[in-house]
Amino acid sequence: MSSQGSGGKVSDDAQVLEAGVERVRQLLGAGEKEELRRYLEAFHPSDIADLVELLDEEERAPVLHVLPDELASETLAEMEEGEHPEELLIAEPERVAELVGELSVDDAADIIGDLPLEKQREVLAQLPLDDADELRDLLAYDEESAGGIMTPDVVAVQENASVGEAINEIRRQVAEGEDFYTVFVVDREGRLRGTVSFQDLIISQPATPIRQVTEPAVAAVPATTDQEEVARVMSRYNLVSVPVVDPADRLIGRVTFDDVMDIVEAETTEDILRFSGVSDEEYLHGGVGQAVRNRLPWLALALVTTSVAAAVVWLFRETVERAVILAAIMPVIAAVGGNAGTQALAVTVRRLALSPERARAWGVVFKELAVGLANGAAVGLLAGIAGVLLGASLYLGLVVLLAMWGNLVVAGFAGAFVPTLLEKLGVDPAVASSVFFTALTDIFGFFLLLGLASWILLPRL
């Protein structure tokens, strides 16, 4: 746990987290609410969230209850979505308005959005009308879109204002609690016209028109833009915030870098889990039944594809019977091919996620094919020479060389081609690629080894 609070307490030790959970349970059991509040106030909200997530469900609401409103709301915002912080919000009905009021609008929408519709209405009914309307507007967007992750709180000035008037307007908006990284410039209809830098505001004369120091916005995203695309835009242009606009190009909000960090973490975790055929629900809180339902279909598909590889071995059973050493070499060919294919697969899936343009994607296929040719020649030559040095015949060494070389070429090609093809067909490449490319490398690896042995080695035994 990494914690930092008003007492300067910093730690990065899992044992401290466990000790913290135990201490919280002791204070809860003893009914020492005031002591528990003082203890928790020494921690950062992120660390309190870690503590709360490790507590039993019935222990969580009492912990939230002893915290001051601001700290409690920040703790809710820091909790993982899969830990259902919205349930804690409902567990404190008399404090809902206060807790939501302390949250930023986008964090409040994220938490409330996970509630059933009837519960959402109950929470919104307890809020001031303006706050409730603002939240309803955000909840109308898809939760994984720019509109769903944005905050409507922006600092914006009119393009027809002077620098002096703009500075006064910025002061007014900041005094109302608006945090900002960028000053946006809009016209009278609220359409985005650009941004103005702090440096230009400071060095310009008060009478200077804002239009003269306005720069075009580096990027802006429609409210319907997928959150992954928003993250790519911000990463590409090194932005700390990106404006969100409606179909009429009116400024309606902004996405900040801290939201993007959460998105990148969530999307990367999702891709890694899907890469292995595991769902995010199972990763967070799934039990044995959930794990079985998620994994069994992929294991069944793997059984089918590996059975094809087994059929290849059965087809060449006479070859294996006459040269038993081939049985020891087959897993080596398959394993090295699998490793090479996994490397190509990981690079390709990640590149598709970051840059899904078709032309670039097919270029990766040809690159991995070339890499397979080079690596296959080197590894195949090494394996063939090693076999000869260990007493194998030159013909067996040649078979191993060619089989290894060919299988690494197939592995590189399959590791790039399969996810690219699946992506083009509209299938998530992170989910389905590994089963298919593994089958291809096993089938071709066994076929090359046993086929070449039947052609080159057996006539000379």
C-alpha cells in the first residue's frame, strides 16, 4: 500500500495494508468511531479505498460513515468499479446529497451510473435541481464515450472579450471551485474557437482582444468518441485535457489526463484478461462458477484445434515408429514456434489497439513474416548443429533445421495475420487469436518435422 496523509505517513508494503485492515476491524469492533476517524484521516483517499476493498461487505458502510464527507466521497471515487462503490453510496441515504456534492460531476456520474434506474432516480431526487440536471446530462452518454467520462466543468472565455476581461472572468470561475488546466475560447453560441495560454494572458496588455492571442485547439473530440480514441488523442498530442464538443461544435466539457490514466489501466487490464480468455468480471470478483463459464468454451475450442495437430502425428505414425527420436523433437519444435508466435501476436494486438489503420496492420504481417524468416534460419541452424554435435545424423540435423525454420516463419506470419484478419472481420483479436495461432504452429510444426523426416531421413535409415 502506498499511503500519504497529513502526518506524512508513506509506505509501500503489503504488510502495512494488512495491518491497516486489522486495525480498522479492531476499532470497528470496539465501537471507537472517533479513533477510527482519526486513524483513517492520516491516509490518502486511494489508500483508504484499498483498505475498504479488503473489508467484508458489512464492514464497509460503517467505515464510510465515520469519515468526513469530503474524504468519504474521495474514497468512493478511488474505489474500483468492480467493488461497487455505488452500493456504499446507497448505504448512506441520509448523506447521499452531501457525498455526491463533494464529488466531481464526472466521478458522481460514474458511481451513480452503476445503480439500477430506480435507485438513480432516488439519488437524483435528493440533489439540488441544477446538480441533478447536470448529472442526468452526463448519464445520457455511453459510459465508455467521451461524453461519459468528461466533466462539464470548464474554464472558458468569450472570443470578443479583452485580455483584462478574460482574466477577471477566469478569476470568477476559479473562485467558484473550477479546477483548470486549459482556458478555452468560445463564441457567443458556445462554439469552441480555440485556447489561450497562460503566458499570453500574463504578458498581453489588458486591452488586447482575446482573438489576437487565441490559438486553434490542438484537438477536440465529439461526445460520442470512444474513450480509447480519446486516450490516443491525448497521448499523441501530449494534452493534459481535451475539449469535448457536441454536433454543433459547442464546448460541453473536457476530459483530463487523470481520467485517461484510469482508462488506459482499465483497457490494458481488459486486453490482458481477454488475451487469456478470462473476463474482467472474473478477475474482479468472480467465483468458481463464473470462472468455469468464462474459460470452458475456450478450452473446448483448444481441444478441437489440438486434436487436428494430434491427427497430423497419427498420419505420420509409421515415421515416428521408425525414428522414435522424432517424438522427443516434436515438443521442441512446437514450443519454440509457440513462443515466436506469442511475440508476434502480442506486438500485433497492441499495435491494432493503438493504431487500427488497415494499411499499417497488414504492414505488420509482412514485417513479422520477415522476422520469422531471419529468426527461423538462426534458431533452426543452431538446433540442427546442436543435434549433430549430440550424435544425430546430418540428415536428422537438416530435418530439424528446415522444420524449425519453417515453423518460425509460420509462427511469425500466423501471430500477425490471425489477429489482423479477426479485427477486419469485427472479432476482438485479443479474445480469439491465441487459440487459432497456437493450432497453426502445432499443426505446421508437426507436419514439417514428420513430413521432412519421411522424405529425407527415412530413406537413409
